[in-house]
Amino acid sequence: MKAKRKKKQLKVKAAKGATKKPKGNCSKKSGKVKSAKKQNVKVKSLEDRLYWKLAGVGMIAFALFSAVALATFNWECVSSLTENVKPQTNLIGAIGNWFAYYGYVAFGFAFWFFPFALFIGGLKMLESIPKDVEEIPNRKVWLRITGLVLMMLAVTGLIQLSSKCSLVQDSLTAMHLPSDAGGYVGRIFMTEFLEKGVAPFGAAFLSLGLLIVAVCMVLGLSTVRKLFDWHIGEWLLSWFEETADAVEKGKEISKKGIEKITPENEEPIIIPAPKPPKVKTPRIKYPANAQLPPLSLLDPPRAKEFSGNNADEMGAELMKKLKEFGVVATLSSIVEGPTVTQFAVKPGHGVRVEKFLGLSRDLQLALKAKSLRIFAPIPGQEAVGIQVSNPKPQPVLFREIVESEVWQDVATWPKNGKPKYPVPILLGKDVAGEAVVADLTKMPHLLVAGASGKGKSVCLNSIINGLLMTRTPEQLRMILVDPKRTEFSNYKAMPHLLVPVVVDAKKVLGALRWAAKEMEQRLIKFSEVGARDIMEFNESGAEKVPYIVIVIDELADIMTLCGTEVTPVLGRLMALARATGIHLILATQRPDVKTISGTIKANIPGRVALGTSNATDSRTILDESGAELLCAKGDMLYKSEEGLIRTQGSLITKGELSRIMEFIVKEWPAQFDESIVSDMESQEQKSGDNQPNSDNGVSDEEFHRAYDIVVEANRASASMLQQRMGIGYNHASRIMHLLEKRGVIGPMRGAGPREVLVGK
């Protein structure tokens, strides 16, 4: 058998040597060799799995052998191995009787742990047979063996403490064994070592600690934590809750730890803050052989058509007009893009940049251009950029970006390694025709805004389908919000969805609050393993959590219906969710200050502005004008760390979208998280002032947020709460009254801010 196995291994090595990747084009022979390699590796894998299975069966068999030998042990038959005085009564025979005898002498009654551990280990090996030899956990073998030895030692020591019991001594005497219940090992470890040093009680305490450490080494910390959470933790939690309800019945308990102001003769009472609620991340079993959508699902690439744009003639005409307007300049470069052509013009000596900016309308009229945009200077160049719309703009197809080297380089998720862009965002092509791809995890959120009919929906579809082409549901989950009920209708059966597409604006609050709870729970998990972000946590080996992207199509409708409730939750998510892998994509066709508040702009540096109706809307989105000069559908300005990048968005057809959806639905089942659905339904019933509170329409969440604001600032005023919380002045006054009522702030003293009576 060993010779055959060695022969097969040599064949595998020969196949590996023969399948080195040749230079140039691959021949048919190389393809055959490659398939032979895969077949040999599979044979080796099956052979190793067979040995793994036989080892598990052998452990179970030896465990049963040991248990029967220990159970049928007879002292009178110990000497019958060499002397035929009495017949053997042990079912295993003389060997089994001697095995049991020396086991009892060495470890006492604790030797029963030996067959128990073997039996459990054998079952575990049969249950978790590796699919490949590389999956065998060799790194943890020695750790688990050491844990078993320490566990045996701890159990032996604890049983040794029962040696003084009369029942135990009678059993030992009847079996003609030494007077030590833990055998020689137990006597040395417990009696001669621990008891002499720390007394029996301390010895028992140390042995229990050693037993706990050994159990963690064998099972792993994650398994022990799960057992505690599922069983002991639930029982303790329910017991404490029942006790607290009985003691605190009739009293008002605050959800956060605040200092309750009492009369001067009494000391303040500190009400401790309860632990944040535990949120269960959905655990879904995904198919092992599922594949990502191939490029063949997309429309075939089109042959490049003649655009009819003559950039050289346009550049000559541009320089002619500049000369007529009295501007001395030279043409540095011409870059022709799909939508616009960019002319880099170097100003002459003494020519100010403002002179170019004042000629934008005159140049547009002279060149008969649909759109003309001047930005000065070009970053990193000693030139002014003049972007003139092409007479015949060329569309940018979705397939062009997906097939580009940039996208393939940054969007691919390697099997054994980190992706360059964990959540890649497909935007389109710049004025030079290069693919524009961004990483959502670095933004960490994205705002897409523009006037109606400028390509906002197409931009969102390109972003979503770019994620579907490169990320599995195990790597990325999504929540889609569509108040219009039409934009995301094609994604109803998408397996990446945590919940069905949200079409009711009132249910958005429930989804966002669940995301906030999930964020807090992930932060707790990360701190337990010492991870700073989701990437480090997934590499720690404890468990893997997916990235979560929440896409809200029409933010204006959400803010109109429940803006006072949504804004605080959005602000918290945008401020803290980056490290936990939760990201937001907000879109609106009404880019006004009521929709895009200061809180949103401060926490979303990544912004995409499509065409706007006026310069005011452009400044609301980008903090500068320019979006009002955009021309074609999909023409956008992307604000990144490098500045503004003019981009033509990619176009994905309905046929491509439907084929992608049909493919991924067949590969992965759609499984929604029922806990999120129930939270959204409950929040729908609790909207506005109908929330359960007894303080003039002030919810507990608003009170605790206001409490944190005034304590951190060490001052309190209604105007400050109005600005920080995004609420009206009347509502802020009610919160101030409640803070004074509960002793957090002092009474009014003139027109200045109130005194804060509690510390941080």
C-alpha cells in the first residue's frame, strides 16, 4: 500500500513539473497536461481523505476497546497473563485486563476520560472530512494534543481530591487498587504538589482554571464563546432580567447611564447603562460551486464608429478666437474623450487666469458648442483646461469598463489574498478615455445627485451590476431603497439582498436602525479579537462578516416623510460605520439644502454630480459650480481626493441586466433576514410622535443623543440642539425642558446657555 501511494505521489509531482505555464500561446498538448494534473491532484486528495476517515474509525474502535476493558476489569485475573490460575473474565482478555490495571494505577478513575476523548475525537474526524489535503488543520494538531494532556491532568487532580471519601475508598479497596482516586499522577500533581502549596481549596480552584484553559485549547475560543452565548448566557440574561423587573417595578429606568440629581442631602444615584442589544448577522449556507457572472452575458463589443469630430480643426478655431479676444496663449495638448474634447492652453506672459473664465460664453458661441467648461488651472500642469462638447458623443458601454485592465486589476477578489478594492465602484471613462474606478471603502460613502433625466438611475444600475459581477453574496450584502417602486424592480430576487427591496419610505427607518445595531455589534466583535476594521477581523479566523452596502435611490422623499428621525441615524452610520464594512450610497434628483444637509455633506466626501439646472444645485453637491455646464446623459463630475474628474458614465442595457440577474439567481438562492423585516414592520407602526414616550413627543433616542451633545459640549441651548440634531426649534425646546426636568441641565439664567449639572 505504501509503495502504491508513493508511486501515485511521484506521478503527481511529475504532473506538476510538466504543467509549468509556457511562454506565448498555449498549445493543445499543454491543455491536456493541465487536465492530467488536476486529475492526479484529485486522486491524491481522495486518497488522503480515505486515510483521514480510516483514522477516525480507528479512534472510535480503540475508544470502545478501552471502555470495555475498563468496565470488565477484574483484579483476580491480573496475574493470569503469565499464570494460568483463573480464567479471564475481561471481555478483551488478558491484554485488556492489564491495560485497565495500569490505567487505573497511573490515573485512577480519571482514566475513563481517555476512551471518552478518543470517541469524541473520532466522531469529529468523521464529521469534518476535508475536501482537500490542504484543508487538514495541521497547525492546530499540537495545540489540541497539548490541551488534551492538560485536560487529563486537571481531571486527574480533581478526582484525586475525592480520595478521602469513604465510598471512593471502598471502591478502591474492592478493586485492589492504591488508595489514590487519581492514581500516581493524581497523587504527584495534587497531593504532593498543589495541596502542599495552596491547600485543598486553592488546589481545586487552580485545577478548574487549568481545565477551562485546556477546553479552550481543544475546542477553540470561538466554539466556547458560542456555547456560552447559546446556553449559559441566555439563562443568566433571563435570570437577571426577571430579578431586575421584580426589584425595579414601578420605577422609571433610563436606557443610558446618566447621573440622577437628588436633593442636596442625598448622594446622586448612578443608573448604569444597559448593554447594546445583540444583533444576529444572518447565517446563510451558500453553494460551494457557485460562480460569478461571466463576460459572455454582456452584449458583444461594438466596432468603433467614426465620430466625425475633428479635434485639430476645433483646436485651431479655439486659438483663433482667443487671439481675437486679445488673449495670448499656446495650445499644449488635445485629449479627445467620449463626450468632450479637452484642450490644454498655456497662458502667455502676464495673462491672468480670470480672463479665460470670463470668456466661457463667448467661446461657446464662437465654437457653436453645446457645452463649454473652463477649469483653471489643470492639476499638476501650467495650463488652463477648456472642455468642449463633441458634436457626436460616443456612448461608454458597461462591457468596456468591465473588460478594462484597471477594473480587472482592482475589482478581482483573489482566493487567497486581499482585494485591492473591497467594494469597487464602476463610474465610467474620463476625458482621456481611461476607466474611472473608485473604492467605496475609502470614500466611505457616496452621494449621487443631479437633475431628472441626467442619468442617475443608469449610474446606480452600473454600480450595482459592477458589484454583482465581482462579489458573491458571502462577500457582500445589500439593502435597496426604492420609494418610486420602479427603479430597483429588476432586483427583487437578487441573492445579495438582506431584505426585499424597500418601497415604503417609513420602513427605511427600521432598516437604518438595524444597520446601526449591526454596526455596534460588529464593533464589539472587532474589539474582542483586537481588530481595527472588517478586513483584520475577517483575517483573524474567528468568523467572516460580509460588507453591507445600503443604496437609497430617492433621498428627498425619505427626508420629506421622516427626515427628523432618519437624519440622526444616518449621521451615526456615516460617522462610525466605515470600520465595520457598512457603506451608504445616497441618490437624489432634488439636490437642495433640505435634502443634502450639512451633516450629510460633512460625512460624504465622495460625490457624483450629474447635470444640474443651475449653479446653486452644483454648489450644494460639489461645493463648487460646474455641474450646470454638463451636457449629455451620463456626463458627470466625480469629486475625489484628487479633485474633480469629468466622467462619462457607462451604459448597461436592460438585456444585460436581465441576463446577469437570471444567472446569479440560478447560482445562489435568495434568503432574506427575517429579523430585519420584523424590525422594519415595527418601525413602520412607530413613526413621528406616535413612538412610545411620555415626555411631550421626545423619544428616548432623542433624549440620549441630546444628553451626549450637552455633556460633551459642557453647555446647553435650544439653538445648539437644533443645529446638531437637525430638528426644529420647538422640538429642541421640548428636549431642553426634559433635560432640565431630569436634572441634566440647570434652569435658565438670562439669554446665555444653561449650566450642565452632570459630568462626562
